[in-house]
Amino acid sequence: GWHEVAAYDLFAGPPAPVSRVVELTVPPDAPPSTAELLWWQVRAEIDVVHARDPVQPAPLLVLPDPAAEPACLADEPMSTDSTVFEVELDRRLVHRGGTVAGTLTVRPHEAVRTNGLKVRLVREVRQREVSVDVARQETPSVPLTGAFDFVPGAPFRVPFQVPVPPDAAACCVTDGFTLHWFLEIVIDKKRWLDSTIRV
């Protein structure tokens, strides 16, 4: 849905040919235009009494701020179950088309038979004025291990690299719109539902 940033009155009174020059300021925290996700437009609207208001939109391309933070991972990890998953990242700020690299440490507290571990990036978008639902998009999973069993008291470490999509939208939090990237570990359990851990 569309979220109105600002509105300005151009004129009032009886209909007459009129021309106005108006300067509009793009908010400093405005997220950049992103194909199939986020659009900007300027809309001219006539406030008609007791009738539908005619609207004339004009597309607007908002470019990313070169000095702003690039697409990034959210800072808040999700709590896990009795098995502890720890991730050390080379850096938390990454660029489009770059790579998220780090090391996963697993400290099993219970025996689990698995077909292996996978890691993926997840983009989540919330539009609070539209609904409380979250628009979720996953990147292809990257296998970390083959089949093995979790052994209580036997921690292990696995290095990983996950590519960032070249068209990844940057993280942003504005009034009515939130976009974040997360890292998720997927446990492919044998003969059971997979477990997903956000770290």
C-alpha cells in the first residue's frame, strides 16, 4: 500500500487555469526505490466535494545515499533451544553482491540425527499501516555439512559464506515501513520437521 510522506495545498477557490511551482523534499531516511518492492511517486490530487478525488501520479526514482549504510544484517538474534548456536561474522555491514562470511559454532545439548546443516539469508518487510503480516523472501540455502549426528557435549565449528543478492534492498526503518535482513541456520532432521534458528 501507499504511504503518504507529505502533502501541500496548491490553491483553493473557483476553477481557473493555474500554474504553481512546488519544491518537495525527499525525507533524509527515505529508503531507495527497489524493483518489485518499493516505489515512490508524486501525486497531484483535486479535492472534489462529495465525489471521488481525481489523482494524477508521476513516478519518482529515489537513489540510495552513497554515504548511508548498505544492506545489512539485523542486530538482534533470535533465542534458540537447548542447543546453542553461535555465529561470528567477519562484518555485519555488507554490500549488494558481496558475501556474508563467518563461522558457526554449535554446542549440542541433546542427540539429534541430521541430514546436515544449511544457512541462508532472509529478507523481511513489514508495512504497519497495511497489516501485521511480514513479507518474507529467502535466498537459496548454502549447505554447510553433510549428514551427521549431534553429540551432547561435543561442540563443532563450521565456516560459511553466503552471497548477498546483487539487487538486495538496503535495511531501513521508517514510519510505516521496515526492512531487515537476517541469517538463518536450517537443521535438516532425519524423519522429522526441519528446525530453523535465527542467529
